[in-house]
Amino acid sequence: MSGVSTTYRRLFRREVLDICAFIFIADIVTGVPTPIFPLYATGLGASLGFLGVLTATLGLGRLVSALPVGMLSDRLDRKSVLVGGMVMFAVAFVAYAASPSAEWLIVPRLLQAVAMVATFPLGVAYIGDVVETRDRGAAIGVYTAAMGSGFAVGPLIGSWVGATAGYPTAYLAGAVVAVAGAGFGVWRLVRMKPGGGGGGSIGSGLVDLGALRSLAREPAMLMACIANIAMTLSMTGAIFTYFPIYASAAGISTVTIGTLFAWRSIASASGRIPMGPLSTRIPAAWTLSGVLLAEAAIDVAIAHTTSAPTLTVLLILEGIGFGVFLVSAQSAVATASGTHNRGAAVGMFWMAGSVGELFGPVALGLVAESLGLIAVFQSVAAAVTVGAVLVAALGVYRLRGTSGKDAREHGEVDVAAGDDTHHGAVASEPLQAGRH
């Protein structure tokens, strides 16, 4: 316990606290439209199918921008991109409020996607830059807890303002919060050049294909990306897009729906701090596959109830599971990368999630139109279960590969027994991505 408390004392410093505060504000902004966007879009004339297309637009924007934005932050600095992302949130929300019809929501949806990849994943990269490896899991736990806490506040603001003053006014309120967040970032975040070599223009070194191939071969990155596809399909496709419509059809008010999401976020944030240190001790494959199986079970359970208390409990459980997923997956990504390519790594992770967010909602929109909302949750549960199986299989494969490699290395060390130079080299070698 003393080691854990010492870790958190080391994290109680400006660089960590300020990025946590910044991301808290960013997630307030993101949370504002969560309970109201599906209702706003359908109020502007969107069908259930087109609602899926709008959600997919968010995924498309994230898919296209995640890697370039992450790599741009590797060439410039995290602070500039983080602040720029918050400004883009404000622009997107003003555009939402001014949209005269559902079709016009596509543009702000794309802007919001870019704003999201310029803030949330790059906050993890910022943490990786300013926190030592030994404290990184705990730092990500604190960071994601701050993020979840902000998401508890945002839905309350969005649902209350939306119910009392209208949905466009709720978006304008979110824009004001985003401007305040940008100001905070300018004032408090530390500007630093990421490591890995300076020189050269942005254009000459923005895309390092060798580094990308190396990241793609890392087992930890592959597992995290597959898990992110499955989790994003459930969270964005079922929970965030169709759950508000499902709950509203069951007679649950907009304010109550916002409250449900707030409770989900509070529960999710509460488990992230203790999960931080544990993420370095529990194999990521088992954590991720277990969370995905729980997510699938929750999707099935949602489809079989319309009770507000029961839905609250299910959303709380889903939030706890997502918190565990987020810490474990992002710790794996941070470990699988270095200072010179961490922005690219988090960009790749978000690109994977965007695949689920791009293709999933379109398919779910067709399911909703033809088979109804209950079938949406059942379909998502089946897809997430497949993802859990794939992640578990990769975990077994990786464990066997690591065991064989360790055996070979052990044999080599036996041959060179007594070689002090060899042991000194091993002791000085930095922890490499994917080796634990």
C-alpha cells in the first residue's frame, strides 16, 4: 500500500493535475449532447436509419483524422493540438445550434470528430510524455477518472438546458464551456517538444511508415485496437445513439435520460483510479476480453427491460466496465509506444475505434429500421462477443510466443553464464513495447 500511496504522491504535481483538469472540461463538453443528440436529430427530421448515418459520420471523421492529428502532435507539440481541439469543439457546437435540418448536422459532426481526436487521445500522449513509466498506469487511471467525472456533468447540463431552453441552446452552452477550456489550456498546459529528434519540416517527417508498421506488429496494440472496435460499436452504436430513443419510447423523460448517463459516468470514473496500478499487473488480454463479455451481457439485458431503475443499474455496470476497459487499453497503448511515436500510437488506437463507429451505426440503423430497437442491442451483443473471443485468442497466442521467446533467451544466457557484460547490457535495456 505504501508503494501505491508513494506513486500517487509523485503524481500530485502541476503537469498531471492540469491535464486532468483540461480533460475534465473537455468531457463536460462532449457529455452535453450525449442524451440530446438523438432526440435533436430526430426532431429535425432524421429517421432511425439516418441517425445511424450521422453517428457513422462521427466515426468517419475520427477515422480520417486520428492518425494525422496524432502524428502532427509528434512533430509539433501536444499543447497546441490540445488547445486547437477545444476551439474546434466550440465551432462545432455553434454549427450544431445553427443547423436548420438533420442533413446539416453532418458538418458539425465531422468537426466534433476532429476535436475529439485532438483532445482525448492526445491527453494520454501528454501523460506519457510527462510521467515516468513506473507511474504511467496510475496516471492514466487518474486521467480517465477525471475524464469520466466530466462526462457525468455534461449530460446533466445538456438534458436540463435542452428541456428548459431547447436543444440549440444546450449546444451553445457546450460551446461556452469549450471556449473556457481552451483558455485554461493556453494558461496552464506545458508546451514541450516530443522526443525522438527535432529537425526537418512537418511534411518531410509527418508519416513514418516504418514506425507505423512496427506499432501494428505489437501484440498489445493489436489487442487494444480489436477491443476498441468492439467496445466502440456497443458504446457509440447502442448506448449513445439508440439508448436515448429506446428510453424515450419507454416513457422516460429527457432529464431522466441525462441523469442515467450521469450515474453511468460517476460509476465509471470511480473505478478508474484503482484500476490504474492494476493495469500493469493484470494481462491486458484477460481484462479486455472479460469486459467485452460483460458489455455483451448488458446489451442483452437492456433489450429485455424498460424499467428506469433497472436501466440505471445496467448503465452503471456498463460504465464501470468501460472504465476498466479504458484504463487497461490505453495503458497497453502507452506501453507499446515511445515518446517519438506515442501520438501515432494513440491515433492508431482511435482509428480502430472509429472503424466500429463508422460501419457499425450504419448497419445498426438498417437493423433499427427493419427489426426494431431491441434487435439493435441483440446484434451488438453478438458482435461484441466475437471481439472478446478474438482478444482472448490473441492473448493466448501472445503468451505462448512470449514463453517460447523467454525459453530461448534463457538458454542463451546459460551459455554465456558469468558474462558480466551481457548481464549489464540486459539490465540497461529499456522496457520494450509488448514485453512484460
